[in-house]
Amino acid sequence: MYRIAALNKISPIGIKRLTDKYQITDDLASAHGILVRSQDMRSIEFPDSLLAIARAGAGVNNIPLGRCSESGIVVFNTPGANANAVKELVLTGLLMSARNLSSAIAWTKTLTEDVPKIVEKNKSQFAGEEINGKTLGVIGLGFIGALVANAAELLGMNVLGYDPYISVKSAHELSRTIKIHDSLEDVLPFCDYITIHVPFMEDTLGLFDEKSFAAMKQGVVLLNFSRDKIVKDTDVLRAIGQGKIRKYVTDFPTDQFVNVDNVICIPHLGASTKESEENCAVMAVDELMDYLENGNISHSVNYPKCNMGTSATPMRVSILNRNIPSMLQMITGTFAGMGVNINDLLNRSKDGYAYTLLDIDSHVDEGDLKRAFAGKDGIISVRAIYNTDFS
């Protein structure tokens, strides 16, 4: 029986996918897996029993990835599961900024009498612009960025794209008329609107700063539905004050922004739809079950993708290790020394870590297996997955 702790409210649609091999528990100290959305896990002490964490969402800055990797805890996320929800909110923010809707609505709510007369007399102060024919820069062409780019083009916008982490060939499906560029410098000066969809990581911390804003058009609209720290707060406030940025639309309100003119603060609603929460929960639960039952890794942020389907042998062995020379030779040699025949094997690496799945022709006691690998350089964890069809 696998025990799963849910640190946030997870959609029942996802929880219902758990089979009778699983039990939801409030006791984190005994959990084999964790389902989480936004709870900050960086100070949580993880039990030795914990094998995996599945984040029902894309961002994982609430999870201590380095500590998880060193402890042999595989961290999953659900890229694309909330993409449509975020795309729709980005388009909402874009249209709100173009038509000055937030200011217009707030002003209208102050009226108490003679409303139609006052509205007709004063509505011109909120006149906006149409987005048709304007140029949108999409920075980041993953699941969300690609959807935004395609939708904006259908609304009549000219779209320029840039992604520092994926090549044009590996980008998600885009309209052939969307122009992809090799640098920010080729995009920023030509855009009336710019929307950010890159992940938050060391390389993107403060990516949009004083230098970036200087390269933009006067009166540009900047939309941030990615992560707050990708935009440098002090620099964007200065650019707003100077009129360089006409509107800043952010899904990450802070004390600095909530009462600033020309800033539209949305209370982190990007993925907050019933459909998105269900999609993320289903994907997170499926990833967690496939890893616990079959050892397969998909959409992990700290270990490599590695999938051997369902085992057709009595036992599968899952080994997490550091990515150092001669590891595979050592692993196969250890099995040979135990007199165990390997039927099939898959080894993958990612940055400083690697993962090996092995199907073997006989049952081996997990304790014996762990003792055989104990103390061997580079080994982080060894797990036996028994095939009940052979019991």
C-alpha cells in the first residue's frame, strides 16, 4: 500500500484515479508520495519513506529541488495541463490594458446618480485602442506561450516570438506566419505589447530590467503571467513613471504594485479554473502512480525522462545516481556479482543526475539489493518493484 499526502486541496477528479493500492494520509512522516499545489515546502523535513513529489501545476519554486535530488526524491510537474487557462487570462489582461477597462470599471463604481449622463460626458477619458494590427512579442514559446501566440494572431495581431531555451524546431506548434527571432534585442524594440512565458530559474531572475525596458518602444504594455521575480520591481516602477511602460499587467500582486496607476494586478488567477485544476490533478496523480508502480519518469524537473512501460519480468529495479563516469558498468557488474540476469535496461541522464531502470529475471530481496549497492560511489537510492503477476 502506497501512502500519499496531499498538502493542498487537490481536485477530486485526480484523487479518484488512485487505485486500491493507495491510501491518502495526513501523516507526512509515513508518506511515499506527496501531491502539492502552492504550499511552500522549502522548510519541510522529508521522511526517508518519501519517493516522489507531484506538483499539480508547472512552477516548482515552492519545492527544494536540490535537496530532493540529493535525497533521491523525484519531483514531477504538469506542464501544459493549465496552459489554456493561463492563455485565456493573458488575452483578458491584454484586452483590459488596451481598452483601459480596469480604470473605467473602477471609475464607474464611484458614480451614485445621473449615471447615464455622467458616463456620456466623461467616457472619452477611457478611450483605448484596438489590438488588431498591433505587434505582440511573446517571450517563451512553451505550452502557454505558443497558445498565446497563435490566439493573438487569430485576433489580428502581428506576433514576434523568442525563446532562449528551445530551438525553433523544438518549439510547440506555431502558425507559420509567426516570426521567431534569436534574441530579445530583435523583438523588444518592435512590440506594442510584450508577454512573458519563460520559467523562473537562475538565468531568468531579473531578466526584464532597466536595460530591457530601455530597448522597448515608448508606451509599451508589459504582461507578466510567468513569475514575479523575472521582472525587476524597482526598474518596472521607474519605467512606468517615465511613461516607457504604459501599462503593466501582472498576475503577482505585491505591496509595491497594488495601488500604482497603470498597473493591473490580478490575484494569481492564471491556473484558477475548474478545468485547469482538474487537468493538473489528473496529470500529477498519473505521473506519481506510474513512478511508484512502474518506476517510469515523465515530466520530472530534477531527474531524466525514463520510461520502460509495464514490466514483463518478475522484478524491476529503479536506481537513482549521480551522473559520473562508469556508473552503468558498476551497476551491471553488481548484478552480475549477485548472479542476477538483466533482461532489459534503460539509462538516462540529466545534468548532474542519472536514472537506470532494469528488468531482471528473478525476485531478489530488496534488503539484499540495497546492501549490494550500499557505499558504492554515486548511488543515491535503489528500489525494488515486484511484479505481482509473477508472485
